[in-house]
Amino acid sequence: MKVGIVGVGAIGGFIGVKLSAVTPVIMLDKVRSEERPLIDEVTDVHGRSYARGELDVVTDVAALARCEVVLVATKSSATSSVAAQLAQVLPPEVPVVSMQNGLRNAGRLRTHLGARGLGGVVGYNVFRDGPRRLVQATEGELYAGTTDGIPGARLRRLAALFRRADERMHLVKDIDAVLAGKLLLNLNNGICAATGLPIVTSIKHRDSRWCFAQAMHEGIRVMKAAGVKSKRATILPSPWIARLLALPDWLVLRVARSLVELSSEARSSTLQDLDRGVPTEIDELNGAIVWLAEKAGVEAPVNQLITEIVHEHERASGAPTFLSPEALRSRVAALV
């Protein structure tokens, strides 16, 4: 079964290399260059390493017509363009799954691809460790929506391939609720990007952790007002995690270790974008709560502030001036 992957960043590269050990993979990279060499090895959160197998990198989207399923792992800003191109070359029985951040990418796929455009969730963080190696930094699993007929059967085959590759992909009917649950956890992306802190440090520091809790509480309220259901993407439901973040340091860290294994080097995807000087996806993360609030006629001042701070960092000439956790807490506290 040939699997196509659009996007060769951290998530696309990690999934592509793991799958390539058990099935042929074709990856689309329209800007192939020496500055972005092909990944040779990936390491999971348990320290197990996997070498690249049967994996071809192409620059022409037409090459994906040979695939039986396609995963999209580009930045969200490219989703609509990618979907339009895939609609021109893929046979109608090929399902296309978004493995991206945010709530809106599945809808962008469906605009061009119909019911076979599906949402998906990657429940873990990946970071680059050298030019040719990727490392999984947090525990988590994969999720994808379901559909009928040949596309649905191919997704079940894909899930079986992921099991052979030491990954677990859940096929769920309520994928939108899982996406919403993952978004609430992803709100820490903005906290890390505003402060420049790695994920572990942001959780250990009481002030940045408090800001994360406020962003989550606000996100939960906004989703309720907008009629958006969320389903947990981890062992604990998001409201419990939001409350947990307010507990004393020793208790938070003890419970957090039972939820996820975090590498001290792990940086949020938004902070990684700032490190590289490229546009972030903050509008699909904390900005998505602002978008939902506007639709529901309510306010989301905390997530709006965090979104604005990250955009300020994007516009900085040179390295951004990150806020200290104390400074961010002071600004958030003025709103709540």
C-alpha cells in the first residue's frame, strides 16, 4: 500500500520515516533543497530508533496519484492550495487526512475533496535533532476520521500499517471533538512562543503554567458558547488538566510525568517556527479560540493577547524579545 505524505516538516518527516519501514511512502516536497536534507532516522519517546526505508521524495504532486491514501502535514496556510491540487490528480477513492494543528483544516480539505477529506490528530510533539534526525518529545497517539466504502477500507489498512510501525492510529467518528480536545492542550504553544520557554520549563514555571491554565479555561468556556464538543486526547479530560495546572509544583510535576514523557529539549511547534524565522500557526492555535469566540459572540481576551504577542515576535527584525513568565502573567492577570 503506497502512502503519500504532503509536507516534510517534523510531523510529516517523522510519520513518513516510520511508515517507510513497513510500506512504500511517497513524500511531496515542492521546495526540495540542500538546506532541508532528507531525514535518515527518527527516535520515539521511548528511545527506539527507526531508519528510513522505502521512501521517495518528489516535487510533482502528480506522483501522488499512485498512492492509496494521502496524509497532509503542511502548515495550515497551505491546506486549501494543497487540497485543490490533490483534487486534480487523485482518483476519487483515495482518502486524504489532515495531520495538522487547528480546527479548520478538515473543512478546507472537504471544500475540494468532498467526504474523503478527513480530520486527523497527532497527539505528540516532534523536534529536529540535527539535520537528518527527528525525535519524538512527548507521549501520544494518532487519530483520524472515518468514512465509508473504499476510502474507509483503506484507512483501516493504514491503521494496521501504523500498528506494524509501532504507532497506534484510532479511527473515530467524532474526530472534530478530538481535534477540539487537542487544541485545548495545544494552547500552551502560544505560551511557549510568547516566553521562549521549552515545553518542560513552561510547565515547571508556576507563572507560565498559570497562563496556560487561563488560556485553557477560556478555551473551554468559548467552546461551550460556540457549541463545540471536545473529547480528551490524553488520559485526563481537558477541564481536569486545566485545574491540575493550578496545583503546587511538586504535585503538578508528579502527575504530569504519569501523563506524558517530556524531553527537556522539546520546543513547541510555534516556538520552533520562531526559531527558524518563519510564519507561525498561532492563528490556528490560540487564534482559533479567538475565531470561535467571534462566531459565538463572546470574548477571548487571554488567547487574543497571546496571539497578538506571538505576531509581534513574528514581525521582529532579528530575534524576538521574549516575555518573562512573570511579565506574561501580569498581562494575563490584568484581563482575568
